[in-house]
Amino acid sequence: MNTCATCKWWVNTRPTQRGRDGEQVTRPFEVLYAQANRCNRIPMEDDAWEWEEIGIERVLKEEWEGTTAFANDGSSYVAYLTTKAEFGCTMHEEDVEYDVTNRSG
């Protein structure tokens, strides 16, 4: 199975934190995420669906056709999928311009 490590949608979206001396700083809660990145192929559920004119049923927006997973949270404010490099996915798209500086794991 294809994994996130080679997928074009798997990106490091966390900004690098720098201390006063210019050295990179890692806060304790970030250690858990040091090996994981965000999948930009999985949309927030509220962003991927829209209400029909009648307002009874939601339909998937055309731009998200083919998507098989969605992220959701209780507030509908922000949601995303975070995975490690070994995670496999059926929506994998090979990153032909693999940039190791934009990856972790």
C-alpha cells in the first residue's frame, strides 16, 4: 500500500519555533507530533459539503468528488487528519517533486 511518506498531500504545516538565540525550540507537546504531518487531501467535513436549495439534504461539492474521508470536530471550527509516514491511504497521490525539507518522520 502507498503511504503518506511519498504522498503529495502529506505536508508539514507547523511553523518552526525559534528561541532568542535562533535555535529551534521544541515544546513538550510537540514531541508527539514531531513524526507526524497533516494530510491536506482530507477536507474538513463542513468545507466539503453544501446544502441543497431546499435545505433538507447536503451534497458533496464538486471539488471534493472522489474523497473517501472527512475530518470533523464538535465546534466545526477546525479539523484535520494528522498521520505518521507509515500510514497507508487509498487516496494516495505520488509526490513527483518530493521535498525532504517539507517532511518529517
